[in-house]
Amino acid sequence: MVKIVSGALGGPKYMTNLKMVFPVVNMIPSGVPAFMDFDKIEKEGLISVTNQVAKIIKIIKEAKQDLPIIP
């Protein structure tokens, strides 16, 4: 995994563009608040973050089912 320092400066669009250029590289942005919906958190509480993470984990798990096992 590659940490993208100052990922918040470019925001989600920057990360999407990087992922298009480097599709096989696993990336994680620093400056995560740029990627969070604080209005939703204020309305629904932190459970909204938990639910979003659960959805992402499910998507990743489903995507991995179709991949070959890498030793």
C-alpha cells in the first residue's frame, strides 16, 4: 500500500485520477477529512462512517472472489 501524502489537497478526484493511472497500486490518502461527509455524520452519528466502511469491505470482498490466488 502506498500512502498518498496530502491526498486532501487534491481530494477524491485526485485519488481517482491516480488510481486510473496506477490501477494495480493500493493507495491510501492522508488528510482523510476531505473524503468524509460531515453533514451526514452530524445527522446520523458515527454509525454512518461504520456503515460506509462495511459497504466498502463488502465490495472489496466480492471483488476478490473473482481474482486468482496470488502466492
